[in-house]
Amino acid sequence: MDGVRLTVEPEGAEVEVPRGTTLFEAARRLGIYITSDCGGHGECGKCFVRLRGTPRPPTEIDRRMLAEDRLEMGTRLSCRYILEADTVVYIPPGKRRQNRFA
């Protein structure tokens, strides 16, 4: 598998997923369900997370949904962030649902 590793802070949980997987989906594989009203389709803007290091430039959807100061801090929509390399992300407890049906 041509995989990449996602590390989720603060707990340090890790998962290897195929290159091209969204961060939203990779987190789900760890049992971490990121808050989203649209199910991860880039329509609600609620699934934002903060990437560590230097994330790729924001997408047009990121720019439409998120304030410039958040973008500058490395915040991106997890449903639109495609994992192309090993990535570390901070997902605060307030951005997580208890389960996928909540």
C-alpha cells in the first residue's frame, strides 16, 4: 500500500491510510468522528482542524468557509484536506462527536 500516516493530537493516535484519503475519513478509521453537519461534503464548514507544521495552501472551499486568521494558523476543513504525506493534526475535544450517529 502506498500509504501515509496520520497522527492525531493530543492523544498521539496513529493510522496508516492510502495516499489520497481525506483527513476526515482517516480520523474516522481511528474512531474519531469530527463534527460535521454535512457528512464531510464541504458544505457546512464545521469540520475544521489545525494542522501541525506547514500544511498545503487552503482550497477555495477553505477560503470560503474559514476566516483568514484561522487559515494562517494552519486550520483547514478535514473533509477537503487530502493526505499526500505523513501529517500531524490537532483535533480538539469540542470538534469530536461521541460516535458516528451523534
